[in-house]
Amino acid sequence: MRPARTPQAPRQPRVDPAGRPLEGRRRQGLQALGIVVVWIGLIVLVVRITGGGAAGAASPVPWLMGIGVLAWAAAEHVAGRRGLVWPGSALGIVGPLSFGLALSVITPEMRAAPPEQHMAVIAGTAAFGMFLFLFRFRLPGLVSPVVTFTIVALFLGIYGTDPAHLSQVEGFSPRGILAAMMSSPPVAALFAALSGAMVAGARWLDLKGDDFGPAAARPLHIAGMGVLALVIGRWLGLLPGPLDIGLLALGWAAVTVWALRINRIAVLYAAVYATAKPMMMALGAQFGFAFHRTDWQWLAPLILLGGMAIWPWLHEQSLRRGWTLGPGGRIPQPRNNWWWRFWPYA
């Protein structure tokens, strides 16, 4: 009599602190690209077969649902059994998007809805589906899409495509989208609390997590600190000058110290970008001139270059004093290349 086979646990994807695969990056990258291309081809084929859900034509919903189920089944093999990070992440994006497209046209009323409602349903459904893929297959690359698609769904559900709010969006990122929602004090307070929890959770993952922890912590650090700095920066910008300038400068210093502590320069940039606008508005009010929207086009490169100029020296001093404790609570060991000095855990 043959002994019963014991089920094997899914293989965990192996990643570095930036979420990149530890083996076969080029092969995995090409596989992920191929998955996206095939998915686009399938969506085009479904639209041609069904007429895009037009009246009298076959419904695209079963086809789209089938593509989503196929993506989950493929992820069970690709990410669950083989532990491939980037192909699994690609499946974790296209599968939920397929379900979102299906739900956006599932009823005649939905098909007749305005485009922003379609986009809100797609984004919200995709965020929920990516969340399931994220925790089933432990794919850190899905953390940032989950956060971004959730905020897109929330923004579109509340404001739609109102030009007054769209003009306040500062780039397609959680921080950039939320910048258009800061006019509501309750919303600002809510996201200040949520972003603070994200920062605390990211640090816990940094210190207590396995391979998945530091990689998942990276986008949480960036989004959480970026949003938290956005809210605090807007609040400090309401203070009378020059008090607002002094407190915003102290905020920049505090963020720099924290970014050095967790060894992530991207966190510094996210927070500085978030507080750049209130700082420049405060400086303009103090010296009698106003900044316009076009002025931010040259502000971003200046911040980037300034940060890259001062970071290596600050990072080196922090390492010497034992202040920088990266993933796992360990002092990072310098690598023998110039890039690491600028972007140690990119």
C-alpha cells in the first residue's frame, strides 16, 4: 500500500530588500512582459468577438471572468509552485483587471454608466483582487498597485472627473492623487492616521519579516511617509509666516533623519516632494511673489539633484555612527560601487 502524499507548501518567492528576484531576473522580466502582451491580445480578441458589450451582441463578462480565473490558476503554478516573482506579479495585475473589466459591464445599467464610474469599478475590483494575490502568493511587487488602485477608486467614486479636482492631482501616485483630496479636513485626518499606520507597519516588516517583509515594506514606506508628509505639510502651511517656514524646514530634517535610519533614499524624496509645494508657497508669501503650476516643472529636478548631492555624505556619516539600521535591524555593509552610495535599497 502506497503511503499518502503529504501536501507541499507553496514555494515562497525569494527577493532582495527592493523586491527584485534573487535569480533569473532577465528571464522573469521577459516572462512577465510576455504575460502582459498575451493578456492585451486576449482582451482585444474578446472585444472583437463580443463587440465590447454592445446591445444584441454576446456578453463579454464570461470571457473576462474566464481570463481572470485562468490568471489565478497560472499564478498557482508560476508563483505558488515555482516561486517566480515577476511573472506572478504580472498575473496578479492582469487577473484582477480582468475581473474589474467584467464587473464594469455586468449589467445594462453598468454598461450605460459614465466612464468615470467604469474606471472606479475597475480600479476598486482590481485593488481587491491584487490584495488576494498579494497575500496568497506573497508578491511584494503588488503592494504599490494595491495602494494606488484603491486611492484611484476612492477618488473617482467621490469626485469623478471633476476638472477642479483633477487639476489638483500631482502625478499618478498615492501621494499625487491624495493631494487633490486635502481640501476636506476629515479626509486629511483619516489619511494622516492611515499613513502613520502604514509607516509603523512598514518598519515592523523591515525588522521582523523574512524576504517578503523588507520588500513589501519598501512601497509602504514610500507611500505612507509621502502621504503623511503631504498632510502635515498642508497643515503647517496654514500657519502664519515665518513660523510655517521654520516648522516645514524642521519637518524636512526629521524626514531626512528617518530616511537615513531605515536606509531608504526614496522615502526622503517622497516626503520632500510632498512638502515642497507648501514650502514654496510659504517662501513666496514671505518674500512677496507667487508660484504658478508651471513652476513645479523645474522644482522636481532641483529637489532630485539636491538630494543626490547631499545624500552620500549624510549616508556615510550615519553608517559610521551606527544610526542606519536597514532591513532586519542590521547596519548595512557598504558595497564597492558608487551607485550603492546613492540608492542603497532602491
